[in-house]
Amino acid sequence: MTGHRIDVHAHYLGPAVAEMFASGFSLAGGYKISVEWTPEAALAFMDRHGIQTQILSAPWSFAGTEERPEMAKDFCRKANEEFAALAEEYPGRFGAFAAIPADDTDSALAELRHALDVLRLDGVLISTNTVNGEYLGSPYFEPILAELHERQVPALVHPRNPPCLEAVGFGRSPSVVEFPFDTARTVTNAIYTGVFQRYPGLKLILAHCGGVLPTLGWRIAEHTEMGMGPTDADIGPAHVTGVLRGLYYETALAGAPHSVRPTLEVTDPDHILFGTDWPAAPEATVTHNNANLTGSGVLTAKQIAAVEHDNALALFPRFRKN
């Protein structure tokens, strides 16, 4: 029996991804995902945790190589077609954020349009930075953000390894601290370069409750008046505060009070969504995180219900049960 939760942060490890890993792609820090993903395994996990729908994503930033220049385009097309097939085969149980290439803006836009217009996927996955070290606010992302703004399509912003990982990562999994830092890094750059002035209606969902971004919110805002470094846009604290309030934050690995309380300092409960990060996060961790979210007393029962289901419907109304 299905539950009511809508999981906006769930990773896909189907055939396209398995093929990519088999070809030699690996995660930084030697991190491995041991779960053998199948639709049946995903549905069983969902039923164990009261999840009605998972909106799947493949949160890796792919580029072509000298040997395989079309690798990123081929992977994204295959993954997106697999997403669409799952959504058709299991109505209401699976949705997807489209995978787009991370090495060429034109290719990214072409795949975005195909995924949304032809395959009818639910949104787009954007990495905090690209394989070439481009962050939100750089010219690379400008046409992609413009398209998302025009379409009013939600995008999940998922962290990836920063370009300086070898210098600062201590050889540990970047998931520990570098991912939360990189989310704050890319959003701050987007704010300071005027992205949200140009595209005020962007619907960005930040993984892991925005990482360290909510904790740094006041500091980021105050620095627009301190004269301690340039911002490219003419912005002040009120602009920063408004941007942070308008972003969406999901609870994967961030359901504890340590994360939820700072998030509530920068936005309202109706901008918090439910996420699991499974299977990148093992099931035991998902269980712990869900218990933190529902049992900490930070959110009321009504607010928890909204986080788990109602808030997502404002972005993804097709999952509303008839």
C-alpha cells in the first residue's frame, strides 16, 4: 500500500547509469553505492517508508571525452528515455528530473527541451558546478536558467565535487562537508551575479536543505553592505533575504533540527520538501533522518504533512491523487 510522501531527492541507478559506471566512471573519494537498483526494489523501499512518489534523478555531471565526445549526450538521452518509460509503466509512482549534458550549453538546452516537450519529464537536474568548474552565475548557465525561468519548470540543484577537492577534501567523501559547502557556494555566486534579478521566478530546489546556506544567510546578505568584496549586481540585504525565502529546500540528510531550524530562519515551512537521497544514502540513514524530521518537535504535525506531500504538489501538481 502506498503512502503519501513525495520524495524529490531519489537517485536512479537503472541501465543507463549502470552502463556508465561499468565504463569506468567513479565517484570521488572511492564512495560506492552498493544497492542494486530495480523498479521493484525502489517500489518496495517506497512502500516501507510511506512514499507515494519518487522524482528520480541521476545527479552526476557528465562530459564527453576525447575517445567518446558524444558520451554525455548519449547518456542523458538514454537516462531520460528510461525515466519516461518508468513514469508510463508506474503511473503516479515515478517522476524525474531530466539529465542534461554538462560540457556544452547548446547540447544541454537541446536535451532539456526534448526531455520536457517530448518525454514530458517533471523538471531538470542542475549540478552546483560543471565538469569545467562553471558555477551558477557564470555565462555557461545563463541560457539554461533563462529557459527554466521562461518555462517555470522546477530544477533540483544537486552538489558535486568542487574543483579544489584534492586540495581541501583530505581524501574523504565529499558528501560530508564539501557537498553542503558547494551548494552555498553556487547559490551565493548566483545571488551576487544578479541571477535572481534577471530570473526572479526561478524554481530551484536545493538538496540537503541548502547545505550550509541557511546558516550563512545573514552573513551573505550583510556582505552586500560591508564593502569587503564586489558583487556584480546592485543588490542589498533585502534582495538576498528575498531570494533565500523564495528557494525550495529538501530534507535528504537534513531532517535533524541542526538543519531544519536554520532553514526556517530563511524561508517558510511551505518551501521545505521531503527527500531521502536513497540509495546514495543507505536505508538505515533514511530511517534515522525521517525519524529526526517527524520527531524533533521543530515542525508541527500540519507542517510535517505539508513538507511530506502538500508542498511538492505546488511544484508537481500531476501527482495529486484524484
